[in-house]
Amino acid sequence: MGEVQEVTDPMKQVMEIFLEMKDTSELMVDLAYSSLLYNNLEIASEVEHLNGQVDEMSSKLQRIAISDVSQRSPDATIMLLKLCTYINSIADAAMSISNVVLRDIEPHPIIKQSIKESDVGIYRIEVRGKSILAGKKLGDLRLATETGMWLFAIKRNVRWIYGPEEGDAIEKGDIIFIRGPEDGMKKLRSVAKGKVRTLQ
Amino acid sequence: MGWFKKKRPEKIEYENIGVKESLIEMKGLSEQIIDLSYSAILFDSADIAGQVDELEERLDELLYNIRIGLMLAARNREDAEQLTGILQVATATERIGDASQELMQIFEEGVEFRPFAPFFLKDGDEKIWAIRVAEESDIINRQISELGIESETGSRIIAIKRGPKWLYDIEPDKRIKGSDVLIARGVEDGLKELVAYAKGEVKWGKYKR
């Protein structure tokens, strides 16, 4: 996730904060379900961490919306505040989902099954050294366009990359966390294993 | 969906479908309802907003089913502890429904959001586009699953506008028709590909999959 740049135009500034909030809330939902699916505390605490970021962005956005945007258009301010509340609710829901993991009880198998059997699934795949994915930047791979799979996290040894950007590369041995339809996952899995040499 | 109104929550009838099935449906609905909420504002569509209400009602029903199913399932303390987690997930997805419905009130409050909505909602990692299918496109009369639109273009169809009618139940066997407007969510590259197919500029071909 990129830094929100200082822009003088308040409309542009709120737009940038808003988009960052929206993308973060979507990432949180993906991570929340992953934390349950893999009973993973690290992912669950990242959801908590991101929630803090959403809160910060939210107060910043509300402040600008009220102090600067409202002079230009009260309607735009109302819309922004409503969207802000909405995204906060989604972030809270994600928190609440991942909180299940933070208790010391293994999540009920039904939870895992329901995530697995959804038509938008969440999967993790290891990238082998002989795969064409290894060493390539996400921006060049265009995974979402080619396979329908959205890559939202990478585990590299002990390190995590949450919400990777176009400039981030996949390395051999990475575990990639992806969301999307099952047929897309199968396609990507063969490529990650090195069995298939093209994403087309 | 929505065959009875939600006015009195206590009147929701218990439907004997399993907890797992209910949870799967809730997860799907909570994702769909977010996409539809943004779409309703982005395309200024009261019809889509109405669909958000319908889905919210369904989420309520499902949560009710899950509550009952879980109460019947707990035999001891350990059971109850594990089952509480299911309830927590279900409640969270239902809250997304509530929040969506609340957001849709913007349509009733006379807020002039139209000029600003595209400015705030047209971007993001994943975007939502309205794509018209031209008569010369070869995706016409073919099933969404047969085409594999999502895995081929990364674009997920969340609704279809067909003439004056809106279709929200996008089952895999649904066929695309000429002059359909597809409401699709995806990354820009993939959406552009879908536009090219929909315009008929690029042929999907027979054996793509």
C-alpha cells in the first residue's frame, strides 16, 4: 500500500484517502477469512493492525470532508461521511471474523468448510523455483487478468507482504495467498508448480 | 429470496437448512452486497439499492437459521465454545448487510451524490464497470461458466441490466444476451479485455478454455 501523498486540492486528497481505506477494508476481509481458514494468529493480528490504519484514515478523511469539502458541497461531504462509516463497518466485521482465531480455540471445522466451498475461494499456493512466476513482478504477471485470481498476501520465509503492489516480485519458495474462482486457482496452481509454462 | 418482509424480526421462520449451507450463503451474500452497494451509488440506481435491501433480508433469515441450528447442536461447554465462533462469523457478515442497507438510505435522503460518486468510487485496486454487449460480440448466447469469464479476464459479473430489467442472480449457467449491460468488478486490465470481447472487437473463440 502506497503512502497517501499530500495534495492541495481537498477533493483529490479525500479521494486518495478514501480509495486507500476502501482497498484496505477489502484486504482486511480477505485476510480475516484466511486467518480462520488456516487458523493463523499472525494474519489475524495484521487485520487488527490494518483496522488501526483504517481508523486513522477515517478520522483524517472526516476532518477534511467537514473542514474543506463542505464549503464546496455539503452533499459531497454527506456522501463521504456515509461511505466512511460504511468502510468502518466492513473493517469492524473483518476484525470480528479474525477475532475468532485470537481465542485459544481451534475454529470449528464448519467455518473452514464454508470458506472452502464458497464460489469465491481463498487458497494458498507455494511457488516452485522452476515456475515462471518466480522472479517476476506482479505488475508484469497480471495474475488477476490472466487467471481471475487476486493475490492479497505473500509469505516469504518468516516475512509477510500484505497487499503487495505492482512493483513487488514473487520469489521461489513464496507462499502466495489468492482469492477467486476454483478453475482460476487450478490454472495458477499448475503454473506455480512449474507444470505449465504460461499464464495464457 | 425475500418472500416475506422483515418488519418484525421475530416472525422470521426457521428454515431447516444446515448451518454450513447457511454460512456459505451468508459469505457469498456479504461479498455481493458490498459490490452492489458501491454499484448502486456509482450508477445512481435505486433498483440496485432495492436489491441490497432484499439481500439484507436474506442475511437476517440466514443468521436466524444459524442461531437456531447452533443452539440445537451444542451438547456441552466445549461444543458451545467452538460453535460461538460460527455465530461470531455469521453475525459479522450480517452486519455488513446492515451497514449496506444503511448506506442505501442515501437514496431516500435527497443527497445529491451523483456528481461526486464516480470521482470517489471509480478507482481502487478493483473497479466496477458497466459494459454493454454489442450484437456482434461472440459471447452472446453463451453461458458465463462455459466462457469462464472470471478466470479468463479476472472480471466478475455482479449484475446484468437486460432492457428495463435487472438480473442479480448470476448463476454460472446464465446466458449473455445482445445489448445486455454487464456490471463487472475486476482489475482495469481485465475489464478492458472484457470490453473488447463485449464490443466484438476481439473474438472469444470456441476453445478458449
